[in-house]
Amino acid sequence: SKSLEKLSSGFRINRAADDAAGLSISEGLRSQIGGLKVAVRNTQDGVSVAQTAEGSLNEVTSILQRMRDLAVQASNSGATDADAAAAANKEMSQLNAELDRIGSTTAFGKQKLLDGTFGATVKTHFTDAATNSITTDSGKLASLDPTGKIVAPTRTAADGITPVWGFSLTQVAGLSKAPNDTGTTDLTSTPIAVEIPALASDATPQDVAKAVNSALSDALKARGFQGNEITMSVKVDANNATTYSMSGAGDFTVDDTADGILSGAPAVAAGATVNTGGLGIDLTTALDTTGGNKGAFQVGANANQKINIQIGAVDSQNLGTAALDLTSDPDTAITVLDKALQSVSDSRASLGAYQNRFDHTINNLNVAVENLSASESR
């Protein structure tokens, strides 16, 4: 009867009694085969996600290229009048609106891809400040306006993401120029490392300000930045500086403003330089996030066999284009757009690399399925 059962079913093992050890091995192989087949489909979904995001970033690149063309045209002041620059600014506004639309609507199914919630790691820096003068008498450094804001991050952390704030300073010695002097000076520098502990994902702007103020104040005191009144200059270039006055040893606050730059994608610029006449520091603030699970693709039959895709937020705020003004400073616009283009190009290159990796993963999984199926049939 067992022989007839094997002939009719086509299986050598139909019950545990036929081969107890063989049944255990066979069922284990069958589980692996089923899991690997699902993993192949998961990986194919990963390819589709990367292709969808890269396709949208291709259009973002085209928009940024057009913005750059407008900036180059506006910087040709010898032939471009105010009306032409204003017209270019209007087109720039519409292009920024389209960047925001692409960032908020690009999705795979219901999974948003470019709004900053997909993936696990994001690093953002604030852009250089344009010419402004601000004075505070409370010992706090206010926001730098319009494109170099020190503000609270506006992005919402993805599931499991915990923001980690870092702060680095460079002390510049031998500076012979006064705070508002023009020209160039050869500088030597000594790095000052300032570590700020990780904050909770629901940290308020006040929490961020307290942590940064404390770490910065200690670092400045250690280097002799003390006094009843210190005047500093946030340098953009040799001829363009933002000045402010502050009391004490270097506090500043983080303002919760709607148009903050610290929120989502790779850096668009490198920060600002603070110059006290005799000493200076370069300030760079970054937001790193770790954890999260929205960009994870299960590419194996067992637990934790995942490949993570990381895609930062892509919109006018995170690319640094929202505050650009072609009527007043087209040259700065060109610089910011160059860095925005590089940032998007880097993201596209990463997505292309993910696609190639997924292709190899699929090939490997198919080979494993074939070999395990042959083993299970024996």
C-alpha cells in the first residue's frame, strides 16, 4: 500500500513513518524554498521602489537645471534689467512649488518615498547666511535670515528614528582683520570637537537649544571666549557678513520657524564662520537619524535578512532653493543650486546602486531556490 501511495502521490515521503528524519529535513527545505520565493518578489519590489524614486529625482534634476539657467541669466546684470529678473523669480517660485509637489506625492502604493519618512539616515546642514544685521541683548543668538537659519528641524521622524545632534567648531588663530573688514587673510586653524548627546525623537526646540547652548558655551569658555560683551561676525565671504552682539560665553537659541533649513536631506551648504576679530570659529550643525524601518526590504527566507534603502526628503526647503532671490543675489543662487544638483545626483547614484544590488540578489535567490528544490525532491 505504501508503494501504491508513493506512486500515486509522486512523493517518497507521505507521512512521518515513511522517513522520520527525512521528513524533518524535507519540511525545513520546503519552508526555505517558500521563503526564498517570497524574498524574490520582495526584492523585485525593491527594484520597483528604487526605479520610482529615481524617476522622480530625474525630473527634480531637470527642474534644478532650469533654476540654475535662470540664475545664470539673472546674474548677467549688464543685459538683464529688474523686470527680467523679477520674471525669472516668478518662474523660480513655480519651480519650487513643483519641487514641493514631487517631494510630497512621489509614492510606491501608499508609501511616500521623497518626503523624508522613507529610509533610516538623514544628514542636513544649514546654508550660508545672506547679509543681515541683528542685535540681541539677552545673550542669545537669534535665527540667521534668510537662508542661513539656525532653527529646529521640521521633519517628522520615521518609525523608530532617534535624532542625534552633532556640533563641530574650528578655532582660527592669527586673524588680523576686524570683524567687518573686507579682504582676505591667511588663516591657521585648530579643530575643536564638541559632542552633543542624542536627544529623543520628540525633543522640542527648547531641548535642542539647551543641549547646544551648554556644549557650545563650555567649548567657548575653554578657548577664552568670555567677556561682558562680544561682537561677532557671521562671514559669508570677504565682503559680506552678518553681525550680532551677545553677552556671556556663546549661547544661542533654536527658533521653531516654519521655513527652517535643518530638516531632512543632504547638506546644501557648509555652515557659517563666526569671527571675533582675533579669533574665529566655523560652525556646522548636522542632524543625523538612526533606526527606522520604512526602507527595509526582506531579501531572505530568515529573520533580519534585509537590505535598507535610504532616501532623504526632497523639496525646496531641504534642497535650499526656497529662499533664493534672483533679483538680489543670483550668484548665491548659482552656488546653492550647484550643491543641490550634486545632492540629488548623489541620491540618484545610490538608487542606481541599489537597483544593481537587487538584481544580483534576485539571481542569487533564484539559484538557491533551484538547488534547494532539487535537494528537497531527493
